[in-house]
Amino acid sequence: KAGVTQTPRYLIKTRGQQVTLSCSPISGHRSVSWYQQTPGQGLQFLFEYFSETQRNKGNFPGRFSGRQFSNSRSEMNVSTLELGDSALYLCASTNEVSYEQYFGPGTRLTVT
Amino acid sequence: DAKTTQPPSMDCAEGRAANLPCNHSTISGNEYVYWYRQIHSQGPQYIIHGLKNNETNEMASLIITEDRKSSTLILPHATLRDTAVYYCIVRVVNTDKLIFGTGTRLQVFP
């Protein structure tokens, strides 16, 4: 069974630009969560989607948004990028029966 | 804020059991204890989870105290590839939100 996939794996953007990251969950998983990881703040929860609805949201500014499609694939968007948005962005999908949650390899975003 | 407390680092000799402790004294009755590990900024890898009973799988064992205020992850025969940061997390049922703490950096040495 294929794992969680994230595209692109690496991305370089400049301040003020926007970026869209994509996540494909494990087949059959309907829940997708996003996390940001930085050396200073560690792993922080961004938001969670289940069946195309945002179920939970972390403490991030409105520049961070996401959505989920009917096939459970999810995207997150960051607008007006700042240097501090440089991070590893991780996506995870959840088996709603076993409660096992699996992470993808992440997208490393660098903002210059 | 993280609801768990872990030692920042631990060492373990290869082939020996690694016992990683975690305190979660404010855990609620419907919160699960999860363990993940992360190697070299890869995505965190799921290890095991439990509610109140001890659990075992092919990777590890999870021992949860009767009052559920602490737990121990046991890697029965540590290898060099087990060197990683190990995170103990509590998760509320019906939400997939995980609140990560700073974890324990486990160093397995030959």
C-alpha cells in the first residue's frame, strides 16, 4: 500500500509570493492533517480536514489555508510568504478505525 | 502547549533494551498516548499507541501506568538505526490533532 505522498519535496520562493503544497493520503484514509516544523518551534499543528471539512485549526495566521477534495487529497496554501515561513511542511493521514496516523516525507520550503 | 514531558536525551547500547519514559499527568480519560520517531528531518514515523492497556507490536512495546499519568516505550533490542528523536504525544479521540513536545533524542551506540 502506498504511503502518504507530498509534492513538491523542495521549494524555494521569495518573500511576498504565495505557495501551494499538495498531499495525497493513504488510500482509504479520509482524514488529512498538516504540520509545520521549524528548528525554533518544533512540530506545530496547522489544520485537519475530514471529508472535505476543516475539523480543527491550529494557531496560525490567516495566510495559511487549506482544503480537501472529494478524493481526500489535500492542499495547503500560504500567501504573502515571510522569511519565517521557511520550514518543513508535513502532511499526515489517519486510519479512522485503528487511529494510526501516518506522515508523509514533507515539503521543505525555503523563503528568500 | 504540549501535554507530555520527556527527557531531552538518552543513550543506549546496541542490542540492549531502550526504555523511553514519558509523563502525561494531565491526560484526560479519552486521550490516547501515541509514540512517533523522527530520523533526520524525515516525516515522523508512527510506532505505537494505546489508551490504558499495554500494547505491543513488531516495533515496540508501550507500558502505560494504571493511573495513566505516565508511560514507557520499550525498544527491546535497539539497533543503530533506532537513533532518532522520539515523541510521546496525547491525542484526543475524534480529532487528529497531535501536539508534539520536544521529544527525546535517543542515541544508540555500538
